[in-house]
Amino acid sequence: MKISEIMTTAVCSISSDKSVSHAAEQMNEYSTNYLVVVDNGELTGIVTSRHVASAHPNRIVADAMDMPLNRISPEHNVWDAHSQLLESDNDLLLVMDQEELVGAVTREAIQIKLAEFLDPLTGLYRASYIHYIGEKLLLENKPFHLLFIDVNDFGQINKQFGHPFGDDVIRRYSSVLSSLVVEQGDHLCRYAGDEFILITTGPDSHVQQCIETIVRPTEMYHVTVSAAVGYIDGYREPNFLAQPLRELIAKASILSTEAKKKKSVSILTSLTKEQVGKE
């Protein structure tokens, strides 16, 4: 989903020498919560309803506006915009095609669009979120840990107790997984059905703690629930950054299937025994 598909092209402007009260009148007239500040044909800032509410009406816009401006290309996607806004207190991104202002996108519009990517049962983001995170990290040449999590014997739970009960189990288990997301570099999604993916750039100790919690049998509604983990260590796997995310996920998925058969955790690594002995 590109920014060009959710941005508004109706952007109202004001000069920085106008009064805050005039800015408030303009916002009311055009039914908008922000005005782009333009002086001599150049963008110099942005003034929002929040600025207007906190500034004296007789002050000029230059005293109340925000700068520098948060900008984004119309070709970027909604996840990029979300990530950029998380790093700032601003509620708006100006959409720039090179040096030309072509629109704007608000935090509210982004949140509404992102809600479409939420899994209604668990409240977690769906697969498209983890694809964005993984591909972005690979593009930035940043390795990461990839955990493919597959709930054990979930089909039997559905058959024995019914799908509504199975939904309760998935909902509860997703809460267990969400409790593991404590590091800044943790990203979790419900990938499909009873499968989840966790991408993290956290330390090895954090990854080990996550795996131990995931594979440990847990009582939920008088049913014992555990999961198999296919784990790829991007910091040790040879040529990790050169592999497409789709291929990495496929490998981790196969490893989780092997782990199910062995009732253990499969770890993909090409380290030799000698290399392991040195660490």
C-alpha cells in the first residue's frame, strides 16, 4: 500500500507572518487540522490545531509552527510512514515528489490503514507486516534472528474441542508470545492459522529465553499447549543477507516441521564443529 493511495492532495497553506488566530480561522474554514507554512514559495514549517490551541492568538505562526518538516515520498509504503512517525511527535507527513509538495498524510489516516492489516482474532499484525520488517532489515544489510513458531497438535485440538475452542487457544497463546516482545528490535506477527513469526535483533540471551518459553508446555483451558520453533540465526548463517526473505521463511518453516517430529528446536547454522568449539 503506497502513500500515494492514502494521502490527501488538498493541502492548505499560510505564511509564517500571519497571526495564530488567523491560522485558526483558516483551519475552521477549510475543515483541516493543519496548515503548511510557505514563505516566498518555499516550505518552512507546519502549524497544527495543537499548536494553535497552545499558543496565544496574537502570536504569529512563525512562533508556533514546527520545523523541520517530516517528509516522505508517495512511492513509500504505509509501513515506512508508520515507522517514521513512531520516531517523532508529529502527526503529519508531507508527501514530496522530489522537491514538489504533492500531498500530506496524517497519523490517523495511517493508523486506519494499518488496522486493515491486523488479525482480528489475536490483535497481531498479519504476514505483510513481518515481510516489511524482514525485507527492510535485509535491504539495510542488518542481520536478525528469525523464529518460525508452529503450535503443536493444533489440528487435534480443533477436532477434539471444536474450532471456537481452538480460537480461544490461539488468542491466549498469542498473548504468551506478545509478552516476549520486550526488546526494541522485536517484531511479531500471526503468519497463518496456528503459525507465528518473530523477528528480533535482540541479544542471544533474549532469543534463548523466547525459545525456552515457546517450547515449554503451557496449560490453557485444561489443555497442554506448546509449539515447535524453526530458528535461523542471521548473525551466523552464511550468506544470510544475500537470501530473499521468502527463502529464509521457507527454511525456518521446514525447520519447525522437523522440530515437531523430533519434539525439539531446530537451529539452522552452517558452523562446523570446530567453529562451535571455539565459541
